[in-house]
Amino acid sequence: MSFPLFDLSGRRALVTGSSQGIGLALAKGLAEHGAAVVLNGRDKAKLEAAARQLEEIGATVSICDFDVTDGEAVKLGVDAIEQDIGTIDILINNAGMQFRTLLEDFPADRWEQLLKTNISSVFYVGQAVARHMIGRGRGKIINIASVQSELARPGIAPYTATKGAVKNLTRGMATDWAKHGLQINAIAPGYFKTPLNQALVDSQEFSSWLEKRTPAARWGNVEELVGAAVFLSGKASSFVNGHTLYVDGGITTSL
């Protein structure tokens, strides 16, 4: 039995920040639905290790280790993928970082780093990939937002600002590029067990608070993001544009 609305065979996906965590889980999920995947990050050794994991399940996988916060490096890297590996049909802008401290003490250099990593990278990679997609009249771009696109917590105001910007940049991309046959949407994860959140996962106090605050009463597992990514990557979402899909156990719906 085949499910053509969710079949990604013959498509190639570039996933940024995909040597671990959410990025690697999404790359694996797209591969399991037929897509060839290109892993991206700055640490080539970690990318190679991640690629071996995917090859073990039979995935068609390549790596490209450019810095998504460097606009010129992004352009060269995307052009190299298009020329040497093949067309990018799906882009998942996943690269991101977190830094937690009191807002009144937040270092200026960390603010700039968050802006570059969490929002400038989405603009740089999205623009570079879209330039190729527009000429083909089709393409899927998925930006990774966050529940912090809607909510705030103490100590992460700059992160919240960047993820709010990702949500609105997604809307802007859709407004400009939907007419060219592109679908640009976002996935907003809630609290998932990832290396980025390990300190919170290890905190009994925080985990207890999260279980009480979230209607689903638990942390999310990264594999639970795959369904949303496959939907937004395939034919099933052909008329979905500028949407942010919250995968958060209900945390944004309940006080």
C-alpha cells in the first residue's frame, strides 16, 4: 500500500543543524519516507557520524559542512549542493541555539550570537535555497520555530525574540514566494528531550513543573516531530502556506 500524499521518493532535503537532536531525527524521518537527505552543520566529524547512522537504515545521505550564520558561506554551500549533489526540494531550517541568564545581565555578544544563529541563518539559507526553487516553480521550506514564538519564560527573552521572528519571517517568505509554487511553513516544538534542553531534562524541579504545565503531562520525544515534517514536506500540504504548526503537547492552549 502506498500513500502518495506523504511519499517523498525522488525528493532531496537539506536539514541544517542535523548532526544531532531534532535535526537528525527529522532527517531520519524524511529518509524513512523516501527522501534523500543532506546533513548540515559546522562539525564535519559529527556530520559523518550522523550520516553513518542514517546509512545503516538504508538512507541516501550526503553532508555539507558550511556555517549557516555566514551569508557568503551559505550561498556557496547551497550552490555546491545544487551543482554536485542534486536539487534541493525540501529545506528544513533547524539550526539554533539557546543561552539562559537574567535579562538584565544578558551579555551583548550572546545576544548577537542568538540573532545570527536563530534568525539570520533562516534568512540566509532560506533565500539561497529559494532562488533555486523559484526557477523550478516548486519547493518546500520548513522553519523550526518554538512555543517561545508565542510564550516567554524568565531568562530567555532574547531566544523568545528570535523565535517570534522566525514565525513572522515564515509568514513573510510565504507572502513573497507562494506565487512561485513554494510552500513555506514552520514547526513550533514544545519541550523535547534534546541536547539543547539536557540541563532542563536533568532538573527534577523543572521536569515536575513541565509535567503539570503541559496537558500531555510529559516531555516530547524528537520522533514525534516527524509526522509534522513529513506532512509539510509532501503533497499533502500543497495549499498550506505561512502556517506555524505547534507540536507541543498542548502547552500553548492551556493556562
